Amino acid sequence: MSKRELGRLEIVARLTRGQIGIDHAAGLMGISRRQVFRLKSRYELLGAPGLASQKRGQPSNNRICEAVRTEALRLIELHYRDFGPTLAAEKLAERHQIALSRETLRAWMNQAGLWATRSQRKARLHQPRYRRQHLGELIQIDGSEHDWFEGRGPKCSLLVFIDDATGRLMQLMFAVSESAFAYFDALRGYLEQHGRPIAFYSDKHSIFRVTGADKRAGDGLTQFGRALQSLNIEIICANSSQAKGRVERANKTLQDRLVKEMRLAGINDMTAANAFVPQFIAIWNARFAKPAANPNDLHRCLRDFDSLDLLLCWRSKRRMTANLVVHYNRMQLVIEDCELARHAAGQDIEVLDFPDGRLEVHWRNIPLPYRAIDKLQRVDPAAIVDNKRLSEALSYIQAEQARREPLKPDRIGPQRSHQKTGIMKARTDKFAQMKKRA
């Protein structure tokens, strides 16, 4: 019996014993006198069970036909086995003209074993794995955006390179944001100090992995991936943050220890922080690094033909016009008229954008002299900005707004005040003239 039915039981029992009247009982239960007589008769005939709803346990008169339920579950089993209730309901209505609410479908799928609620789902397990055997076999990389200077300086990102076999910090570099050029600078420092590792282990950031919208075009490599491929270094993207837990845990420790060490050293900007990094890496490795299972170092030396300047840059293909002009990043690169440039007219060339801001135009790996015009660069208000570069974009926009604000004249107040004063003066003069004539 429900709570309401139990309450009615007590009132009807008192009514039957003559303790209260019909009108009083009707007022207490909020029903009519006729319904009170019905409940009293049922109670006298069947006792307490007679006050329970006779519909309980019976199918609803408005229930959906069993054939519709069977057909919907058959279609889900056949075509939409891995669909959730919401999407499955949309597809049934769109493709099979079976209109069902998502909650009804959720209950059906749950009863049929086609869907499990959150409480029924088993938590995904992330079992630990063994460390790699050799130094340089796998290097985990990640960027950590944090208030590293505790308000004494601007927020920035720390690029972290940590060896999987030993837990050694191999490279730390502070950058304005997590970008391809920042990783190019960090990779250069790593290669010059340690050599080429076997593989890097990263997340699925667009710097390391081509997104779904860009898979159709190009060779399926990002700028960073193209540089690693030329250096014969593999890039592996983890499916979860737990998979690259070594660098994730290192980020948390760095956000505690490194922040406090820089506070004690009085460091307030990225330049001083990057100069302090080698000293901190030595302290970290002495405290936390472990010996590798195999003492062999798998780092490889840079090859003679590995030109880091040409590899660690942004390379973009463009088409040279017939009048020897290349359009790149809101600029016109006018190629100097020469025999080689005339051969390259109308063909694909490559623009090399270096981290220091230099540009080079190459045709068949041969640089072409040029001059740049229309160097106006601005942030497009409608441009899509990556989440990890949002702080940099907002800082630029705020600086631009602060620069333009003094140029906006505040004309509304003075104009309206002046207009109002002129109107009142004209009205006063006109009234004085009319009074004088009278």
C-alpha cells in the first residue's frame, strides 16, 4: 500500500468505529461523500487490502502495443546496438517512423540488456604496465598551463619531456602557450642535448594528431609529426590521460615543487624561469630518477643531413601566380624576377615559417629571394582559437582594445548637452520677442 492508502486506512477505520462522521472523513481524505461510502463498504468487505488500488500490477490501458516494442528492440539489436536511447529514438523516428520517447526506449533497452545505467556500468580499469627497458626508448611529453609565477608574472605553459624508463626529466621549457612553434623550440633543445629518441608519447592534441576534419587533405601528418618523421622518431598518441600517467603525475609535482622553488629564487618571468630550469632538472633527477632496467641508451645522434633549422619550422604549400606572387598569412610575397622564378611560376612552392619569425620561399628545396608587402596581421574576431591558446589570444585582444580605446571620441554627452542648450536659448529668445511685440 502507498502512503496515501495507509493514511486512508486509519481514517476509514475510525469511521467504521464511529469515532468520526462521513463529512469529517471526506474532508480529511479530500474526496466526496460518495467515495467515502465506497471505501467504507470495501473495508468492511475485504479489510485493509480493499483500500489498495485495484490497478496496481495491471498493465496500463494506454500502454504501447507489444508489437511496436518487439519491432523497436529488433531494429535496435540489428542496426543500433551501440546507440544510446536518445540517438536510437531519433533514428527510429527518422528512418523507421516509430515515434517513441527516449525514456520509454531507455527502460525497454535496459530490460532487454541493450543499455546499462551509470550505476550498472562497471568502472573502466586502467591496469599498470611495466616501465620501458631503455633510456630514450619512450619519452612522454605534455604541456601544463598553470599560474607558475603565482601572480607575479603572466600565466604560461610548461612543456615537459620525461623518460618512461627512468622517470628522468629530459627537457623543461616555459612557453606562452602550447603551440607547434613552442614544441619546435623544446624539441630542438632536447635533440641538441640528448639526441633522437625512439618514440614520443603524447595526448591527442591537434599539435600531434590530425583531427577528423583535416584527415581528407594532406598526408595525415601535423607539422610536428612531419618533423618527427623526417628525424625517424615515432609519435604515439595515448587514448587516455591515465595511459601517460608518468608525465601527468610529474605535472602535479612540478606545480607544487617548481612553483615554490621559483618563489624562493625570486623568479617572475619566463626568461628567468627557463634559465633556472637546468638547475631544477638536476635536483629533480637526483631525487626522483630511477636506473633503467637495461643500461643501454637508445638515443641516436643527429645525422649529417638533419638540418634542424629546416625541419623544425612550419612548412606550407602554396601556388605561385603567373606574376610571381605568393599569398601567405595575409601577406603577399613578391618573388624577385629571375630565370628560376619564371620556371616556378604557376607551380606549387613551399613557404617555411621559422619560430623566430623569418620566412623562406622554397621551390624544389631551392630558396627564392622575395620581398614582402601588406604585412598587416590581426586577430580575426571569428577565428576558432584552440582552448590551450585561449589565454594568448585574449591577451592580444585586450592589448589591441586598450590601444584603440583612446582613439574613440566621447561625443554623446557634449553633443547632447550642447544641442539642448542651443534649443533652450532659441526658445527663450523667441518668447522675449513675442512679449516685446505684445
